[in-house]
Amino acid sequence: MIWSAFKLSLRVVSLATLLVGVTGTAFGFLLAKREFRAKELLDSVLTLPMVLPPTVTGYYLILLLGRRGWLGRYIYRMTGWSVAFTWEAAVIAATVMAFPIMVKSARAAIGSVDSRYEMVSFSLGKGEFETFFRVTLPLAIRGLVAGLVLSFARALGEFGATLMLAGNIPGKTQTMPLAIYEAFISGDDREAQFLAVILTVTSVAVIYLTNLLSHSGDRA
Amino acid sequence: MLSVNFQKEFRNGGGRSFKLDVAFTVNHALTVLFGPSGSGKTTILRSIAGVVVPDSGKIALGDRVYFDSSARLNVPMRHREVGFVFQDSLLFPHLTAEANVLYGMKSGKDREKRKRVQELLDLFGILHTLERFPRELSGGEQQRVALARALASQPALVLLDEPLSAVDVSTRSRLLQEIVEMQRRSNIPFIHVTHNATDAVRAGDWVLILDQGRIVQEGLPLEVFNSPHSVRLARAVGTENIFAGTVLSQSGDDGISLLDLKACQLAVSFNGLAPGTPATIGIRAEDIIVCRERITQTSARNLLQGIVKTMIPDGSKMELVVDCGVDFKVSITRQAVMSLSLQPGAVVYLLIKASACHTLS
Amino acid sequence: MRQAWQRRSQKFGKLWTLRALVLVALSYLAGPQCTQAAGSQILVSAAVSLKEAFNQIAILYKQQSGTRITFNFGASGELEKQIEAGAPVDVFASAGEKEMQELQTKGLIDPSTKADFVRNSLALVVPAGSGSRIHSFRDLAPPQVKLIAIGNPRTVPAGRYAKQLLVNEHLWPQIHSRLVFAEDVRQVLDDVDHGEVDAGIVYATDVEIAHGKVSVAARAPSGDYGPILYPIAVVKGSGNAAGARGFVKLVLSSSGMNILKKFGFLPAK
């Protein structure tokens, strides 16, 4: 049970972090470098999962993706498959909960890149895409990595929305935080402790490694 | 041949607006766009480059139309092939000097491109900066790399926006020379924006004077700077002393008249202005000579006694304000100040040639 | 939907509730009022399935003795943990013997006050009006039944009993990979109500209060599991032992049992 929770958590969190990294950076770029009317409104909506209690977010996810949900009912009708109580749901929950953190970090990191550098790139004949990947992204990378690390940590510890959308099914959707909780409640303190230690060590290791990488460019 | 004709209006929050309305053509190799800060020079450059979109007008380089409001045409920046050098070099901080210069280069094999970069940097004498990052370079080195980067992309036009402003005094002169050399070598038209009159004169085949959003005069640099036509232009080119007075007496055979400034009088070269006519003249601060003693055996038609009011250092010069009944701004070297032991309160004599007093309309 | 949310949020609220309770209770304990009979209060932790019945009994108790009851409803496993952690609970009513036994072993309850007061039975429910083809526990076996909700056997007594039932009916091997574990029984009810699962196993008493949101597909024969006996006891170190004992007495009395019977509970016999 312990190892299945560990492996499941790693799988879920890796995928969630990847999704969050890509989508969070994309929206962060949109908010940082583009002007449009509903901009701050969009920012508020994207920040919601961070501000609402996880259970409320989980509730909205079920409302959307459950078998009778606004979106879920069509998926169920067409494929007979519902995302609720699957490991994919755990990925969705973790992604949604970590997403606002990444968007905020990305917006700040990309926004701090002097837009004159982008202007220079255009004057040298490069397009938007190339400019983003060769100039904006490298200059924002520190902030983006920091955002990724925070998102990873958030995804790893995600409990509330996961429990609601994915349920607590050992081997299938029981991530480490859920396993710790269950072990504790059922009196299995040793198992709870063991899992907690693994979770802590993993988190510290990832954060340490990432910090090493992102600070390797610093001089004394 | 670059033809520029456009209008753009800027509104700020206070309801005030600044209108830029210019029309000129650039036929020369090294053109200077001169004017005080806020006159719109940078906006003109940015409009040519495509950073700023004018409200109306047309901008074209030869038969390539960059902007035409009547045809609703606006070529995006990246297709205009315009090189840009800024006041702060804006070199990409995460790339080495070599990578920076390589950035804008188009097709070609890697090895050839690298070779070209080395040649360019060598021309500037900064080959040693190849592997270094911008933060490790001096201001002058950065600007050279920036110019190399702009040239490497083989543009049709190079725009320089006050490239020397942030460079230290000792490097400026050399760098200015190198800019001129690079222009000659590359044979690409350069447009150089500056608010420094000396730079404009030293590095310009043609100068356009900009003031409050309009071109007020254009011509050969020496002519324009030494003979401003109007008060407005005089202010624009930095004539520090502008006085309004009344003609006292008519010119004799030598074409000199006396101008009454109430607190003092000046001999100026007018022609045929009747006594009693109001007139305005301008005198550049650098054209006034300062003496410690009253010298009478000189060719200068004006000798005014005055007291030094203030002294303000300005680079290698010192700007003095001397009260001769009317305040005169005088610019002399700091060495001169020292050897004459000048200080506020000192009594001095100002020597001014009649021909240094330009008539302004 | 609101109830589901509230129930689920109770889970995380549990930890906060613990702290809140500690604070609230401390302020009560600090005052001398708690030892008086009139205007006194007690804190009762009880299994979720007892909620409606106990609320009614509480009204009765207040009328009779003036003692006010604050309830803390939750999954028996959690409630047990809270008491172990020192929550200032006066009375504990569990949906399973295991949790009460744990507390007794740890010397946390007063064994003289411990008694089994009601029995419950299991029922198989399906979403109401769903045209479900499930009419018995055996109908859960075919793979078309994709998801079945029961309480978490590790932490929820109803789940334990459900597992027992499924094992005894020789259905566990086929079904267990399709099970969804809920953290308390009411959640199972919600999952079925919302159609998130095809069927669920809940208490018969839960069906009563479901008010037609779910349909009963089958009732479990009592031989296959349990018996599901609910014990009640006064917690040792209660700040209001008199009030606590009074409540237990009322629950065991005929008036208390009548209320419980009304909600579908069977006497413990």
C-alpha cells in the first residue's frame, strides 16, 4: 500500500507539474505581455482555486466533470466513462489547485523581463514565437522554475479536491497525503509516520536540487 | 532614400497633448536628428522602426513602404530590416557578445557566421569581448557590440538613439569616430539622434532640428548651428543667451549697430534696421571670452564689465553666469577658470565679437 | 449537493473542529457552571448515522434537564482519534464495536456506563429513478456495474460491515476493484444520489432520511455480517459526568429508544 501510494503520487504529480508548467506559463505570458479588456477579471478567475477552500474547488470540479456534470454528462453519454474516481481525476485536481501558483509566478517572472529586449529582437527580424523562446523565456527562467517548484509542492500535498474528485481508492487514486490520513485515522501510526517521512524527504530533495540548478548561475 | 511624413498625437492624463508633425527626406549617409529632450526625436526613430504606429502619414524607404495610413498599411517591425542602437545598449544579458551579434544574422553556415562576427568585433577593436557577457563589458564596449549586432543583421537603415549619452566622457569621442567609420564602411544610411550640439557637428552630413514636434530647420551642421534663424531655433540648438532690445543707432559702413538692452548696450551686426526698431539677438555661451583685466587693444567690438554670479561645472567645461546689468551665460574650460582664479564675486570683463551676436527673427 | 459539500468539508473541518472544540471547551471548563445541573452543557461525539435521531433526543433532554448538548457528528474512526487526542468529549456513541473497544483498552471511557443501545442493518441503494437493473447484491457482480461506493473499511464501521457482507456472499473478489471508498456513510449516500456511482451500501437508517433521493435495491439479510451494534459510553474525565450520564440514560430509556426506532434503528436486544 505504501509503495503504491508513493508511485501513484509521483506519477500524478509529475504529470500535473508538467501540465501546470505549460499552461501556467502560457497564461502568465498572456497576462504579463498583452493588454485586453477583461484582463484583471481573467486573472481573478484563474486565481480562484488558490483562494477558495480546496473542498469548494473540488465541489466545482465534480459539478463540471461528474457523471451528471455539465461537461461530464456528455463524456459519459458518449464513452460510458467518467473521470470521477480515476487517477486522471487526481491529476486534474492537483493541476487545478497548483495552477494559480504557476500563473502568478509566471506573470511576475515574464513581466519582469524588460519588453525592450523583445523590441530589439523584433528589430533584428525575429517573430513572436522565436522571441519568446530565445529571449523572454531564458530571461524569466529563474522565476518560472521557482513557480514550478512551488506548484510541485502544492500538487504533492494536494488532498481536499483530490479526495472529492478522485476519491480515496488504494492503488488507484490514493495519493500519499490521502494514505497518510487514512493510516492515521485507522490507528496505523507507524504507516502514517513512514509515509510522512517519505513525503517530506521527497519534497526536500526536489526543492534542494531545483535551488542548486537555479542558483548555479550566481557568482560569489 | 528615406521619406518620412507622419503625424502622431500623444495625450497624457492631464488633458494635455503633444502633437508630432514631421515631413522630411533623408538623402545623406549620416543624418543627425537634433533637438532638446521631449521634442519627439525618439518617437520619430521608433516610428521609422515600427515600434510606434503614427496616426496618419506615410513612411517609405525607397520603394519599400513601411507605413501608409491611407492604404492602411503597417509593416511589422520584424520585416522592416531596420537596425536599432539604444542609449543603454540593450544587449541580451543571457548571451555572450558573440551570441548577441550572431542573433540577428540570417542565413549562412555556422562557421561563416562566426567568422563574420569576429571580423566585425575586430574592426571595433573589441575582439576580446567575444566570450564575455554584457555585464562584464564597459559602457563603450557594450555600445560597440550593440552597433555590431545591428550591422550584422544587414539592415537597410541604422537608427541610433543617443548612443553616446550613457558612455563616459573619455570614450565618447573615440566611439563617435568609430560610428562615423562604420557608416562609411558599411554604406548603410545612419540616422543619429542626439541633443549634444558638438556630436551633431562632428558626426553628421546633414542635420534636422526638431523642436516641440516639428522640424524647424535643416541643413549642413555647421551652418545650422552657427546661424540659427529664429529664437525658437536658437533655443533648440542651444544658444544660451537670447536678448531682446531696441536698435539705438544705425549701422555705419562697417554694418555695426548698437542694440540697447537697457542695462547695457551691445554692438551687433545688423543691416538697415532703423533706430527704435525692436530686435532680438542670440549669443552662444562658448563664443564669449572672459578676461581678468580691461583689455582695450582688441578687435572685439564689445567689452562688458561684470561680476561672476554662479559657476556650474559641466563636464570639462564650466558654465558661468556673469552679471553685466544683464545676465550672460558664459562657457569656458575649467582650466581657464583655475588659471584665472575665478570665483563668484570676481570682477571680470567679457569680450564679445559683433559677429557672434546672431540676429533672430 | 450542499449537504455533500458540508459533509466533505467536515472532514477537513475535523482538524479545525478539534482545535475549535478545545478552545470552546476550555472556556467552559474554566467556569464553575459546568458542574451545576441547571444550564449545563455536554459535548457528544456520535456516528453520522445517529444524527437525526440524536438531534431529536437532544431537544427532549434539554426540556427535561435543561442541559444543552453540542454534537460532533463524524465517522467513528475519526471521533475515536479525537478522543484519543484529548478532545473534551463527554459522551461517545459509535457505529461499531471496534472503535469503542480501542478507547476502552486505552482506558479512555468509563466501562460502567458502556452499553449497546441500537442495532442497524445494511441496505443496497441505487440512484433514484435511474432504471437500474440492480435488484440484489448478486446483481453487482457483472462488469457493467462500474462503480460501487462503500465506506472505507479501514476507518468506517459501515464499510467494515459492507466488506464483511461482500466477502460472505463471495462477491468480494469480483467487486473489490470497482469499489470507491468514502470517508463516511453519508458520503456514500451522496455519491449514489448524484449518480457518481452505480450503487452503494449504506445503513438502513440512512435510507430513511434520504427522502427518496435513492432507491433501495435490496436489504441485506442480517446473517451475513455484523451484528451492527452501536455502543454508547461516557468518556472518562468528562467535565460534566452527571450531565453525560443523564444523556446516556435518556438514550437507553423508552422515550429515547422510541425516537431511534422511528428512524429505523432496531433495539440492541
